[in-house]
Amino acid sequence: EAGVVQSPRYKIIEKKQPVAFWCNPISGHNTLYWYRQNLGQGPELLIRYENEEAVDDSQLPKDRFSAERLKGVDSTLKIQPAELGDSAVYLCASSLDTSLVAEQFFGPGTRLTVL
Amino acid sequence: AQSVTQLDSQVPVFEEAPVELRCNYSSSVSVYLFWYVQYPNQGLQLLLKYLSGSTLVKGINGFEAEFNKSQTSFHLRKPSVHISDTAEYFCAVRRYNFNKFYFGSGTKLNVKP
């Protein structure tokens, strides 16, 4: 069974440019998470979807970040415009549901460098 | 609010030696506790979790952790490490009634031959 797929794996852009990350969760997983992992730190939740509904986006900087999960499957995270401080690894994870027994499976991440 | 402290950013250890990675948390409510491992260029993988019951939890790859409520700790241990255990390890907490994980800053375990 394929795991969580993310693309691209690496992205280098100049500040003020837009960027988008794509995530394909494990088939059948209703819950999808986007995390940001800054260098030397643990992941921090940006947004959580249950099916196509964003149920927790309290940590998403809404002035420049947006996300969508059309049809409750794939998801896209966008930054426009990017700032130097957005350089980080963006992780996508999915789980069957939100119960405790439902393990989160993480993708390999997209490493963003903003110059 | 919850916070997770991993006291050691890096832990060097020789192969076949025991290791303990420390994790302390603070929370005003009861929490569930997790350890994840991240190998280079890979996503996080669940090692073990404490939900309830026995305070000693066994996970994959020979790792175990002990929940100590009085000390608000959840230290990860392995009696004999292998080169393949070289990775970064993250401790995380989740509140009883809220599906949000708070991760520590990670501990890089470097196993030397």
C-alpha cells in the first residue's frame, strides 16, 4: 500500500513568489494534516481536515497561506507571497479518522527554501 | 496550553550501548503521549504511544518508554542500540479531548560503531 505522497520534495524560490505543495493521503483516510517543521524544531500543525472540511486552521497564517482539499482526497497548501521566514519542511499526514487508535502516517515532506 | 521539552538536542552513543532520550511535558489537563522517529529524508513514524493502563509501553524496534505522571515525563529507552537507530526522535502529546499534537524539538540519536 502506498504511503502519503508529497510533491515536490524540494523547492527553492525567491521571496515574494508564490509556491504550492501537493499531498495525496493514504487511500481511505478521512483526516488530513499539514504541519510546518522549522529547522531544529518539531512539527507544528497548520491545518487539519476531516474529509473536505477544515476543522482546525487556527495556526494557519491566513494572510498568505491557503489550503484546500477538494473532494476530500488530495490537498494543496499554497503560500503567496512567500517570505524568508517560510523556509521550512512542510509535512502532510493522514489518518483513518480522529480517534486515538487511528495512527497518523506522515509523508516525506517538502523542503522549501526562500531566498 | 501544552508544551513538550526534549532536554537533549543530540545524543551520541556507541553501538550496543543502552540509551535514554528524555521527554518532559506540561499540561493543565490529562494527555496522551507518543514517540515518533524520523529517518533522514523520510516522514515521521510512530514508535510507541501511551494511552492508558500500564505505564511501561513497548514499541517497535526494541524501544520502550515509561510514563511518570508525578514527574510529567515520558522517557524513551533502548537497552542496546544499533547503527540503524541513528535518526531523530520526537516526543509528542495530545489532549484527551482534542485532536491536536504538540511535538518536542527532537533529539538526534547518533549511534557510532
